[in-house]
Amino acid sequence: MTRQGNPMLSLKPALTAYAGILLVCICGCVAAQQPSLVTRTTVKTDKFDFGAGGTVSIVGAPMGSIVVTGTSKNEIEISAVIEIQAASEADLAILSAVTTYLTQESLGRVGILTSGTHNKLGDKKLWKKFPKNLIGLPFKIDYTVSVPRYCDLQIDAGKGDLVIKGVEGAIRVNALDSAAKIDLIGGGFVATFGAGDIEITMPDRSWRGGTIDAQLVSGTLSVHLPANLSAELDATILKSGQIENSFATFKPRVRTVPFTDRQIAAKAGNGGVSMKFSVGDGKLKLLPLDKPK
């Protein structure tokens, strides 16, 4: 990805739309918070056939975790733990009817969409006379989703933990504030994180796939790489912070442009696929993979 002008601007566009949704919801939550709120927790599950090679899209809740695991089964399995809060059981009953997830299914593609007072998806009849005092009350949905190992994955997440493992395909992630753990196998990876502690692990072999591009506005980005990595690697601190490079074998792609604690343009091994990692404010750690115990 080629950046023009102010490099910080490249981190923001992908988050703008979802950030607006989250901001409205969180501001509403703060304004509506009451000491006597009652909490209700329910679990919604679903399972259906879905072949390898398709695309799975997940739009998470403004608050809540997302765990996605690739399996050998040609199916999608969803488990959502839904937590809502309101002043009374009657209000909880109204909120529970609209706080859920919906699926959009078509040939080769499945969308899992969070529905709630932040976006008013679902049955329009439920929203016609929806009580205004219930808009903005706090809720959280924690998703656990299993998908076919060979599929493409698209995730839009709010604030909460994010785990992706066992998926070999093109992965795209936008997340606002996350403690994320991403175990890559192959395919491709493009991600933008607003804030958080992000950990990305590469497989202990040559990378099978396309470009890897991970951007973090604020926080710590830790990248675990194999010792025999072959790639064209760029690591950048855009505003403030530093790079911690644990690889003495990396060589500058341009002999006259040495590494600094804010910029690395390296040829690893025999070169190859493009890998770009950038942090606006914070730390960027390039770490060797842990040896199997």
C-alpha cells in the first residue's frame, strides 16, 4: 500500500463509519446509565452448511468479543452470548426482541450482522413505536464462530477481544479497540486497529499467500515471525514510539538506508511477499516465534 501526504491519515478512513456508530452508542450508554439497571444474559446459536472457498462477514456489536476458528467442516456454527441492561424486566423484554444477530445468506457468502438500538436492523414493525428511553442502554454480544478452514473472512469489530485462528484465506479486519490475537496460516491479511494490544503470529514456514498489511493507530503491535522468513518487510512508527527488532539477520533493502528505531525497510531471507506493519503512537515489536516445547 502506497501512502501519500500525511501518513497518519491512512490509518483513519477505514474506521470512520464504524467509529461513528460506536461513539453514538457509548455516549448514549453513559447518559442512560442508572444504578438500578437489571441485567439479562441469553445465548443464541445457529448452525448451517457452508462450503469452503466462500466469504464470511461478521459485523460485531459496539461492545463484545469475537472469536473465529477455522475447522475441517463445511459448515458455520455461531454462538452469541447476549447481555442487555434496562431498568425493569418489562424493558428487558422489549430490548431482547431487537438485540440479537441476523444472518444474510447467499451463494458463497454469509453475513452475520449485529442488530440493536445502535442501528435498528431487523423487523421494522418493532421499531415503529420503540420507546426512546431505551435507546442507548448498554449491551454486549460475545461471538464464537466456527467457519471452514479455507474461506475469506471480513470482520468489523467495536471494543472487545478478537481472536482469529485456523483460517486460511483473505482476511480483512477493522476494529476500534481490541486485545487481539491473530494466528495466520496463509492467504492474505489486511487490518486496521484503532487502539489496543495486537498480537500477530506467522506460520513457521514460508508464507503462502498475498500481502500482509497491519496498521495500529495507538498501542502495541507484536509480530511473531519465523527465523527463516523470506519477505520484503516494512515496519514504521508514524508519530511517536519505537520499533523493537529482535532479528539480527534482517538486511536493509537499500544499503545506504540503515534501520532506525522508527523505520525499517528490510529484505528478509530471499525477499518475496510484501509485509507492512505500522503504528501511529506506541510500540512495534518484531519477535521470533517461540520454539515448540
